[in-house]
Amino acid sequence: MSCLKEPLSRLKWGFIPVRRIVDEDLDPQELAVDESKESTVEDTELIEYRDEANRPWWKFFDEYEYRSNKYARANHKWYKWFDENDTPAERKLMWKIDILLTFYSLMAYWVKYLDQTNLNNAYVAGLKESLDMLGNDLVNTQVLFNVGNIVFQIPFMYVLYGLPLNYVLPCLDLCWSFLTIGTSKVSTLGQLKALRFLIGMFEAPSYLAYQYLFGTFIFNPAMIARRSMVYYFGQYLGVLTSGLLSGAILRTFDNVGGLESWRWIFIIDGIVSVAVGIIGFYMLPGTPTDCYSIWLTDDEIRLLRKKLKQNHTAGRPQVNLFTSLMSKETWKLIITSWEFYVLAIWNMLCWNNSNASSGAYILWLNSLGRFDAGTLQDYSALTPALGLIWLFLTCMYADLFQLRWSAIWFSQVFNITGNVILAVWNVPEGAKWFAWCLQYFGWAMAPVLYSWQNDICRRDAQKRAVILVVMNMLAQASTAWMSVIVWKTVEAPRYLKGYSFAASSAFCLCLWTLLVMYLYKKQEKKYSKQNGIVLFNSLTDTEPVEVQAVSSDSDEKKSRDI
């Protein structure tokens, strides 16, 4: 218990985490990132002088070409979790961040999807009959959840960096958890729709908030995707365990306490979510500039800020945050940037490239008429269980090989294959099972996309937050109205329009990723000096003095050898 004495001493009144005041050698203003094209490279230990003459065409596909110099890349080994030049203190810090942020985010996303997907499981377990749901009532209820989810994201353009997320997120978790428990008491379709709208509203910021925190805490761009991957495990585990848990509840809780088994699904899911929400108050660390963690030491907070500065990750602006957000200049800067439009369309394609959220798989299983209620829920866990493997392969590919664009293409080849098979439909049942097994390849690239967005926008925290909210909000809005068009419940499980649309979105996503990479590399080339790379063209430019000195030393050595 002695190891807990110091962390617990940081709690106000013995139970409230408070903002840590940590003095440092750096002036707070120095944490802001220099946006000048003429930025120097004094903070970089090893500088690469790179001759752009006769640059090979295939370098276009090297997305880290201007992001990291050859010395930094030499320290990155695809088979190692950390870079070779990471110090023991840096590795200890990353392990703490992984426990406090990465692992907890997995739990938070797990219960979010537990509470989100339980509607489909309850629907096939008796909810439909109890509330006399007909036609498209299910998809319309899901749309109301999405509407609440979309609208309530707007305030988080400010909240993400303006308020302590270690307070905000757990409070919202508790709100939606209690509403989930309350869903067990509904007796009309109107009550169900109202509660699902409110649950969607309180769940609104959870996904984008954790993605924002990863970009705020992870100081190595080749480490973000795998942390986001662990977070995304929560979604697949939520879908998976929701099916298994629902199956167990149907077998053991039917008519217990006079309640139908589908009502127990909401009660038990909600209780689990309450526990995770309470834990969040003590796990989430806040942000590096406004740290509330009781587990990080002062030196670790200083080290974290230093590493983020070296990565040119901007901290919270040293201005009135609300006034800055509302200013004309801020919005002009954001709206005229390529990121605002290109990343928004990119994310729309990501959100629409999968058939998983439609419930098509479980509705197909139900249409076979072979499974009782509990067994049906057990089978529904198959595709998200495989999705964990697809997610791991895609994200580790992106980080370890430093090929995010290629990882996205890798996942979408399989995703397109599965959706094309389902669009054809009149194929052997074994082919359909194969296609369903590929279902979660669609979303396997989402952590790669969001971690890349964090890297692209890292130099401006406010811009990063606004674009993250906008791209997430517009993408989710597109799924809300597209689901009514291409995923109509009355067309289940055939969904010809749905599978065709998902395959088309995945194909366009691959092409759009190349545009993102082109613009990203163009931007990183502008800041290549900050990344420790001095560019010149020996055919048209004067060689840098340092290169001339190296060449002179080499010639002198050759002369002595002769």
C-alpha cells in the first residue's frame, strides 16, 4: 500500500483529482508550435541533408519521407514496440499512459458499444413483440440515436480542449448508463425512441474525445495507430460481448423478478457501464498542459511536455479559448484549410464503408430460422471476434511498417470482397459465411485514419479539435440519412443497395487516401526543417555548407589513400 500513498495524497478531500501545478524550465508560451516556414532545426540532435535531385517516382508512396529523417527512422524497428532510442524514463511514461488512457479508453468504448448494440439483440429477443414494432421502426429508432449523437457533438469543438475531460467524460458515461437501465422500463415505442435519443446525446463525444486525447499524449506518430487500435478493440468487444451476454441473459433471466429477458439486457449492461464511469474519474489524466492525474509524477509530466514539444504537438492555446473559437480569424483559418474538406469527405467514406452497424448479419441469422434466441446471440459474436484479428493486423501494419495508406488499402480489399459477395447474394451459403467473416474489415482502418488526422493537425490544438468534431459529425450525419435509404429494415437481410453502397464507399476511400497522402506530404515537406531534414537540389541549388564540408573531407581522405 506504500506505493499508493503518494498518488492518494494528490486527491482533494481524499477523493477528487485536481489540476496539477507543475513548474518547468520551459516558458508556457514555448509550448506553442512555430508555424513559420523558416523554422530552424536547432532542437533536432541529428540533421539529415537530403539531395532531392533524381528523386525516384516511387518515393510518392513513402508517407514518412518528410515526416522523419533517416536517423529517426533507423531507430524504428517494425518488430519492436518501442523505438531503440527511447530512454527507460520515456518507456515507463508510455506504459503509464497506456494503462491510464489506452486501457481505460478500451473499457469506455466497450461499454459504449455494449449499450449501443444491445438494441439489436433486444429486438430479436422480444422487444419487437412487446412494443409492437413494425416495418422500419427499428431503423427509425437507430436514426434518433444518431441524431442525438450528432447534434451534441457541436459543443465539443470547445469542450475538447477547454474543459477537463477527466471530469466531463465520466459524468457523461454515468448519464447514459442510468438511461440504459431506464430503457428496461419502456412500455411504448415513443418512450424507447426518446431514451435512445438521450443516450445518443450523452454518448456523443466519447469516440472523438479519446481520439483527441491520443493525439494529445502520444508523442511518436508511429505509435498512435496501435494505441487507437487498442481503443477500437472496445467497439468489437462491445458488439461481441453484447451478443454473448445477451444470450446468457436470455437463458437465465427470463421472467426473473417478473421482467422479460430483453429488459434484463438493458439493466445488466447499464450496471456494468456505471462501474466503468466511476473508474474514469481516477484513470483519465486530463491533458499534458492541464494534468489531473494522480499517477504521473512531476518529472513525468515535464518529460511528456518536452517530448510533445519536440514532436511539434501544440498544447492548449494561451488565449481566451471561447473568444478564440468564436473569432472570425479562427474560422477563416480552419475553413480555408485543405484539412477541413478533404478529411471530412475521407471520414464520410470511412463511416459508410461497412455493413456492420445495419445489423444485417444478425438479421440474416434470424431469417435462417435455425437458432433459438440464446444460440442466435452466440452466433452474432462471430464477426466481431474475427474483427479483433482484422483490427490488429491493419493497425500493426500501419505503425510497424510506417505505411498508413497501405494499411487502409489492405483492409479495404477484403472489405470490398465481402460486400460484393453479399450484393450478388445468390451464392452458396458457404460464400455468405465467408463474406460475413470479412464484415469488420470495413472499420479495421478507422484507428489508422483518426491517428493520421491527429498527426496532420498536430501543430494547432484548436484546429485539430474543430476538424475532428466536424469530420466526425458530418460522417455520422451521412450514415443517419443513408441508413434510411440503403439499410431499410423491410429489405433485410438482402440489402442490395446497402452492400453495393458499402463496397463503392470502400473503393472511393482507397482513392481518396492517396489524395490525403499527397497533401500530407506536401505539408510535411514545408516543415521538413522541423523534422530534422534539410532539403536541397544539387542540380539547381548551392549545396549546404555542411554537405560541402563532408564532401571535402571525403575527397581529402581519398587523396591520402592514393
